[in-house]
Amino acid sequence: MTSAPPPKLSVIGTGYLGAVHAACMANFGFDVIGVDVDQRKIDQLSEGKPPFYEPELPEILTAALDSGRLTFTTDLAQAAAFADVHFICVGTPQSANSNAADVTFVNSAVSGLVPHLTRDALLVGKSTVPVGTAARLRTLARSLAPAGVNVDLAWNPEFLREGFAVADTQRPDRIVIGTDSDSADQLLRAVYAHQLADGVPYLRTDLATAELVKVAANSFLATKISFINAMAEVCERAGADVTALAHAIGYDDRIGAKFLRAGVGFGGGCLPKDIRAFMARAGELGVDDALSFLKEIDDINLRQRTRTANAAVTMLGGSVNGKTIAALGAAFKPDSDDVRDSPALDVAANLHLQGARVRVYDPKAMANAAALFPTLDFVDSAIDACADADLVLLLTEWKEFVALDPNELAARTAGKRILDARNVLDPVAWRAGGWHYRGLGRP
């Protein structure tokens, strides 16, 4: 008896999530077609050139294309004819007029694909959506399906970290599948056979629980980050050291040490908009009080940006007007070129508006940052940014910034002042080099 051939896959949406998912699944041996409405993006991916920076992605993308198992298109009809399982990986940005998630792209993916189906298919949502979206989309898909075509829908939230997306796709810390269909469950176990063989936990839930897992996880992470930043405020007033505090409480295995580094706060395309969308959805469900604490989490996070800018002003004697400031970092986190809701750029822009000349350098995010804040000065290296600077700001914890030599840098700046807004530098080494060092929440 011969085994069934592996299912063919489509990936609708080829951003940070979709492009990585498509390339990794092709390298696991599946035939995959990636779909996007952006012809320029499709052309770049087809040439093996990711339109964004993600470590390891160029190599696996090239390997997948060379194998012949991965192609890209803008044609949903082509994807419908090709694939058995369709992964929905489109964006769900914050709505223009509210905190709610904009699910326009998710709706369009389903309504654009399903009428073209010629055989039974499984839709698998990976986008982060408000709870209840999956059930609605399943009803929509079934209403749009051609006669004789059975369409099912499952939800499979993603937990990728930018900068580690390839590793997180190849071996995630868990796979969550929301479905009430045994056949969908069996099909997705086949799709993820490589990960399951590697010991990755597989959790089957209902649709609503699967949708909630991602936003609940992001809300918890945001809470830890904002908690330690709130402690940083207390530590500064009390003369305590938030890094020592975090180290001490991190030994408690009920708390854990991860996400307890005080600093300028979180940003990017996920955590800020996800917690806001979660609050908005809770309000629609009539349980807004249950998530009211997330408003304070969001406020603490945004306040860190103002606190960082204010600390810079204080270090320069109460005014930054006419001063030169080196801003090391533009991306919201290292190993990424993503500047969406970046705390680093917000701080740089704030100081620029106060009259400072702000020189920005980031190893990967320069083009994206310049497109967003063209009035800032962008230079070619950290050394160039620091030349004759009155103050150096470390805003994104790239390894090359952490490795800077305080003695070498001292000779290049006008004032040996450094504000470590990520608490990643060694204060002893920098002070020994003659620097006025300040870390957020540290004496």
C-alpha cells in the first residue's frame, strides 16, 4: 500500500512571517507557492532576495528556489489550483481610527482565494487576529466555496521572534492548532511531521483558544517588560540598581529572568498593536475591565521613551538645543531592520525636535529609518555617529555597539557622556574610561 503524497502548500502574504514560512516548508520537502499582491516583493523573492533583513533567510530562500520546490506569484487563482493547504500570513495592523486590529487583509485573502478553489482545501490562519475571527472566516469560506468543494479552516498562531524567525519556524517551542476537525488535525500533523519528529509539542485546541494564545502570550511578555521598567523608575528615586533587582528576582522560577531587562521599552509590529487590539476586542466582548491593566502596560512602555529623552536632556545640562547626539540603533530590536513603532527612532526624533543634531547609525535599518524620519542625520558607522558628539545614546542592543571600546571611543567624542538605554554595557569599564555613564534605573 502506497502512502499519500505530501500536501502542496500555499502561503498567502510574504512578509516577515510568510516568506520565512514558505522557504522553510519548501526546505522540509513540500512544494510551496508564495502569494502576495506586491509584484515588487514577489520579484525580489523569486530572485532569492528577501525584501527585509532576517538572518539565515537568504540562504534557505536560495536553497528552496534552487530545489524547484518554491515559487512565487501574485495570482490567487494559481495558488488555488496548486495547493491543498493554504496558510494565511497577511498583516493585521492597528486600525487607523481605533486600537482594534484591521483584518481587511485576512478577509481579502479568504474572499479572494476560495472562489477559485477546484478541490477540497484546508485554510490555515497564522495571522494574529481578534478572537472570533476564525469562526467568522470559516463561515465565509464555506459560503464562497464552489459547488462540490469542501473547505475547512484551522488556526495556527505563529510565535516567531524577528531575528530568529528561521530557527523558530524550523523548531518552534510549540505548535498550536485550533480546529474541531479530525481530518484537519491529521493533515496538519503531516505538514508539521518534521517538527513533531524533532520533539516539538503539538497542542490541539478549539478555534477561539488558538486565537487567544498569541495575544495572551504577547500581553504577558509586554507585562514583564513594563513591570521591570516601572521598577526602574522606583530604583532611580530610591538609589537602587534595577539590573541587580532583575537578576535577584529572576532566580525565582515562577518569574524567570527573560524579558526583565529595563530599558527604553518594546516596539515593533507585534507587541504594541497586539495588546491594543486585545483591549479593543475585550471591550467588544463586554469584558474590558479584565484587560484594563494592559492600558497601564502600554502607558509605561510609551513613558520609557519620554524618560529616555528626558535623561538625555539632563545629561546635557537641561537643554539639547545645538548639541550633537549620537543615536546608536534605529531598529526596534537587534538582528532586524524593522523600524515599526521603534523606541530608538522615537527618542531620536524627540531630541531632534528639541533642537539637537541627531546622528543615527544602525547596522541594518538605515534605509527604513531614513524613509520614516528623513530629517535625522544618517551616517555610515557607529564611529561616524559618535564623532564630536556631546552625548552617545545606545538605543538598540546590536552586538557591535555592546562591543565598543570606551577608551577608543573617548578620543572621538566632544563629551564623554553615554546613556545606555538598554542596560547592556559594563558601567565599570565605561567609567574607568573616563565616561559619565548612565543606565536607566541604575545609580
